Amino acid sequence: MSRIACKIRATGRVQGVFFRAWAAEQALALGVVGWIRNAVDGTVEAHLEGDKHAVQQLIDQLRQGPSAARVDRVDVEPANPESGERFEVRH
């Protein structure tokens, strides 16, 4: 199993549409750990860690988002592992 860590930033209509809660459910189902939070600029940012294939699957799902969202773009960049044990929604 190859573990990776990355930072993402989702832009579009991603705040106020349950994007973070939905993403946390997806992460839990895939075994991905990390966190997600709203940014002051109206985007959503997240730190994802886990099996390379599970993280990539979550990124693909984030590009679609929940039904109420409109995801225009998801930027992904490598990150240092934070060694979290769960996925959390930060406020």
C-alpha cells in the first residue's frame, strides 16, 4: 500500500451546500484521513492522506461534489503527512 498526502482547494459553489459534511462521509467510506474546512475566500481547502488509490478516488469525487454544489475546479498539490487518525470537518 502506497500512502500519499496532498492539499486540495475546491472552487465554485462549495460553501453552504454541505460540501464539507459530504466530503467527510466520502473520506470515511474510503479510509482517507485528514481534514476539510471553509476558507475565507469562499473556497474549501482540505488535507487528504491515505492509500494512493483511495485518495485519488476521493479527489475524483470532490471534483463532482454533492448535488447542491457546483465545483468549478479542484487544485491538488503534494503535502507533508500530518499523521492524523481520522477525517474531521474543521470550523
